[in-house]
Amino acid sequence: MKRITKLAMGAFAGAAVALAPLALTGTANADTGTNPETTVITLKQDAGTRTHAAGSQVIHCALAARNPHHSHHADAANRGMVNAVGSVKCDHAVARISIRVGLYKHGRLYRQSPVKANAGKTSVTQNAARRCVARQDYTGVAIADVTAPPGYRPSHAKGRSIGKTVRIAACKRGG
């Protein structure tokens, strides 16, 4: 678990971005609040600016890493998979939202998703899945980059959410 808690957020510079166990760099724009699985990213409108269509002076984006679980897909190709899901939901549309999800097994990266992005939307969801190995501890980690609409600061904000570590005893539903 220590490797995961030291995960640093890299810049979203294309496919080469990796979730890697590095020294913690911190995030000035994100607040983990009381729920360690949810990170709130806050964007504030510049003083005297009313450019956002919704008219809100503050935009909140909730980044969440859900606990790893068995895949809920019924087809044979996805049976025996463990899945970690991450999502970003903003209360107003933003210029761009990017997310990447990592599935960790015993604190080591087991699967990493590609970056998924939405422009001009309020949310994005991504998942990372890989073959389940019984009697293992799994953790989901999500990192996100939110680009503010014009007239909001900071112009880019990053966040990280670490889900709870879940022990999967058997690689079937109910395990």
C-alpha cells in the first residue's frame, strides 16, 4: 500500500503518461475532504468575469476511484476479470476532462488504462481490468486533469483518488 500512497500525478502528455510509484508531489487544487476515495477539484471564476454560460462562480469536479470488483460484464471474454473504475463528475461543463485509471495488485501496477477525455462535458469515466488472481489485494487509483472554461482559475487542475484496498478471495462473483 505504501507504493500506492506515494503515487505522483504525471502530466497528461499523451500515451506515454504512466501511473508510477514516485515521490508525492502534492496537489494545491484538490481537496480530499473527509472521504479518501473522492477528491474535489475546484475552479473559481475570475473576479468581474461572467463568461460561463451556467453563471456559476465556482465549479466543483468530484474525482472518484471505486473499489476494485469482479467484472459485471456477462460475456465469456470478461469472466474472471477484476475491474477498477474511475470517474470525474463536474457540476458544470468544463473545457476538457482527462482521466487515467490504474489497477494495483499488492501495491504494484497491474493494469493501466489509456487516457480518456471529454471536451465541453461534465463527466468522464474510465476503467482498468485484468485477469483476476485469487487471494490478492487490489486497489484502484484514478488521476485526472481538468481544463477550466475561459475566465476560470486555475486554467488546469489535477487530482488523484485512491480507492480502498480490497481482498478478492475467489475469482468469481460473490468471492
